[in-house]
Amino acid sequence: MTAPHTSPPLPFSIGLTGGIGSGKSTVADLFAARGVSIVDTDLIAHSLTAPHGPAMEAIVAEFGPGFADASGALDRAAMRALVFSQPDAKTRLEAILHPRIRDTALAQAQAATGCYVMFAVPLLFESGTWRSRVNRVLAIDCPEEVQVARVMARNKLPEAQVRAIMATQVPRAVRVALADDIVLNDAGKDALEPQIERLHNLYLAFSKRSTTIPSQRL
């Protein structure tokens, strides 16, 4: 009788999340500089929807050829417009992307060689399943006005569109309440460093334990 296939256990892992413009990439870079393996679901999603990427055939079949640009990549502007005008389009797109993102992310985590793994997942709480896959959740927090200003400067989007994107994410207060750990990112990199160092040392200690990892704010 053939034994059932089981995946190797994942290493100790943190789920990193935060609203748009909160500074997830900056925080992830600071952890990476300390030897942490970062698995970035946004980068995975971009690779899936790159020219002739693994998800593009399914996207074109579902939405039509008008949602691929001349290079064979996802036409992000067209898809963004569709998602905001037709709420069910977001669900249909997620049904294509989320399983592929999950499988790729878990494979990257199993191959990771860092001191522990950090999954950068912008919609960690919204997805409904990521919380159960990680040992702890770290949320990046900052005032909503700071988020808006950062995204307007970075993405050249009008304020109304930034706020519309924010409205699709869990409210700031809910994110903070659900997270195990919080990093406040409203005062520049110098203010981030001691927060990251404290949490990194905490996660290192947890990763070396053989007992159950506590899921509570410390």
C-alpha cells in the first residue's frame, strides 16, 4: 500500500501585512538584512501575470483577450477598472490567482534557507486562509493620511482612487486588533530599526523552541 503524500513541514513563519502604503517592502527589507527568508506574494502574483505567465491563459479564458497587453502580460489598468466596476470580477480573478500564489509561496518557504520565513501578504486577513498557515502575524501600521500621501506620490494615483483601494482592505483598527505584533511606520527608517530588531530577536527565540508558539501580542 502506497503511503499518502505529505508535504514537508514549514519552518517557523511570520505573516507580514499592512494596508497599501504602510511600508511593507521597507519592513521586509529590514528583516531580510537580518537573514530572514522573505516570500513576497505580490512578486509571485506579478510573475504569474507577466508576459505569458502561468496564470495568463486562465485569465484570458475567463475575461477575454482584451485583458492581456501586447506583450502577453496582464493589462493591469483594464483589470483594475473592471474590478472596481464589477465586484464579482475580483472574486473570479482571485479564484485564478490565489491557489497559484499559495502553492508557489509554500514551495518557496519549504526551500528557504533563512533563520525563519516571512510571508509578505498584503491581503492576509482578507484572504481568510493565510492566518492559519503562519505562526504569528505582524502588521505594519501608520495613519491613513500617511498611507494616502505615500501612494499618491509613489503610484501617481488620485486621492479618490487610493481611498477606493483602501476601502477594499480591512480597516486599520481591525488589522491592528487581529495582529499578534505591530510595527508603527510613521517616522522614517530610524524609528523602524529598533522595532525590527526587537521583533527579530523575539522571532529567533520562538523559532528555536520545540513547544507551541504563542499567538498573542507581546
